[in-house]
Amino acid sequence: MVKVFDAAVVGGGAAGLTAAITAARRGRSVVILERMPRLGKKILVTGGGRCNLVNEVLDPASYNSTSDDIVAAVLGRFGSLPIRLFFKGLGLETIAESDGRIFPATNQAASVLKVLEMEIAGRGVAVEFNFDVVRIDVQGDGFLLQAGNGRKMEARAVILAGGGKSYPALGSNGSGYRLAEAFGHHLVPPVPSAVPLLVKDRLSHLLQGQRIRARATALVDGTARETAEGDVLFAAYGLSGTAILDVSDSLSLALHREHGRRTDVALDLVPFLRRDDLASEFASRLRSGWAVADLISGILPEKFRIMIGEILPGKPQDPEAGAAALASALKNKIFSVQGTRGWNEAEFTSGGIDAREVDPRTMQSRYRQGLYLAGELLDVQGKRGGYNLAWAWASGYVAGDSV
């Protein structure tokens, strides 16, 4: 006789693992169907391998979604403190950094996955690896799930937690979208988010490999959309670094969904000085006889001499005017953005299954009783800093609690 599980969780990532643990704690029989040969591969690379679990302050305003109330409802049930207590209950100690980001005390993402796997095993959750669900059929009061290799599984409820499209090599290939669409759900076109930008600019090519701290502003048709300060890495293809990733979302949306818009990123290369103060310093140096090429010494890396030469080809007759022009150029260098890097370099997915089609109290589909959706599969995207993993834990918890 084939065993029928109370719940089948499709996807063994952050949302799926939390859902499985929560359902098992409620006495449900649970099986995880994972298309990869191991669980939680994407967890291992989050936060640069440290796993930024959550942020101390989970403000719904830090998220974009097709549903105005789903984030508030879910985080209202399982927010920052409950998430930390959940992991403490698993034996994981956490530490908070000054910017509010929460990490495991070990500073290793492997520690996070380890305690989750131990709880899965301790709760008797079954795991089927290399089970790539290609079809889900309604069968009686439950569901029949079929893998591409012919394997089958039966369950009274299904939790879709297969992730978005970022890092497909780690398991998130967008296959969950098709499974949800088969039940009538609609897809908000997914685009790469928190992703490096393709820029056609001689300077980015000449500066490739150079990393500085700068302030980046995303511009769509000349209007500022997002601003962030952090690392900027110049590459042969364009720009990367934390500041670029933080402002890439609006540019990616404009590039992939709103064709014909002008997309640029403005860099303040000297964010620690006001423009007037920077101009004053340059004017003082010019009056003191400094060579034009040396003006940025002690302010910017020496590689930026190439930029100075293009702005001031020679010593200006008017030091004040020359200094002002140089300061303005360094405080507002515009790069035309031609595109983004691909899914293998995108940290998150913007878009997914329309979140309005899910009951925010339970994460159950509004189209099919017994079907639940959680995690990055849905059109809910937070900013960098622990917000997206927080959504995965929280939405997984609510789905697992509701089965």
C-alpha cells in the first residue's frame, strides 16, 4: 500500500525546510521533494557564505509585492524575534551587527543548514532527492505528484516552495512557476534582482578590478529611483559591488519589463566629502602648484588619474572653475546601463506568482484548496540585508502551520 503523506513540500530550500519542520511539529506526516541531490544548497551561499538570516527590523515597506498586505500579515505572525527564537530552539546562536543584520554566531551558513537538517531528521520528515516534480494532479481529496523520471508521490496537501530563478545551478530554476500556473495562478514576469549591471563605458573597462566605496543612484529616464552607499567594483562588462546590487532592482525592472526607458546609474565617487568641500580642496591644491594628475592623490586610488586627465586635459587657467568642474564630475559620474548580468549572478528574483492569489493568513492558494505557496516563488521581494531570507522562513512557517 502506497503511503499518503499529509503534506508534500516541493523544494528543500529555506522556505521548504521551515514549512516541513513546522508541519511536522504539528503532527503532520511530511515529505520533502527536492530536485537536487542535497537540501539547502542555496542557503550555503547566502550572505557570502555567512547566511544573513534576518534583519532586526522587518519593515513591510522594505518589500515589493503585488499584494499590499501579504508581507505585513506573514511577518506579523513570524517576524524577526520569532525567527531568531526558532533558530535558537534548533540550537543555533545568532549575533546582530550594527546595521541590523543577523548572522549565525559561527559566521557559517553551513551551521544554519546543519541545524535544519538535524530537525528534519529528528521530526521524521521523509526526504526524496533528485525528485524533479513535473506534474501535480488532483487525486480524490489530495494530490498525485510526478517526477520527470517517473517516480510518484501522494499527499493530502502540497506546499510549493521551489524558489525563483536566481542561482539555477543551486536548484532554483523557476520550474515551480509552471506547477502553480497549472492550477490557474498567474506569473508576474521574473527579472534578475541584486545583480551586476552591464555598462558601456570606457572608464569601467580601464578601471576593471578596482573597488572603491561610493554612492550609487539608479536613474530611469533621468529620475532617481534608488540610492545606496557601499562597494563599487569596476569590471570589463560594467559595474558590480554591494552599492550596485542594492540599486539594480529598478533598473532591471525597467530594462526587462519597460522597454524603451533610459537607464543609468550615477556614482558619487567621493561620498565622504561634500561637493563644495571637494572643490575647495582641489582649488587649494591647484593654487599650491599640484600637477593635475596628482589632484586625486589621497582621495581616490591612483587608477583614477585616467579620469582626471579626461576632465582636465591641462592645468586650468582658473583654478576655481577647474576645481568645481572636477568635483562635479567625480560627485556625479553617469554610466549608461545597457542590461544586467544573468540569473547565475542574480541574488534574488523580482517577480513570481502573483501574491494576491494567496490567502495571506494561511499561504493557501485562492484557486485550489490544499495547495500552498511560499518563499521566492511568490512575487515578494525584499531589499538586501536579510529581508529575503526572512520572507522565506516566515512564509514557510505560515504555510507549514496551516496545512
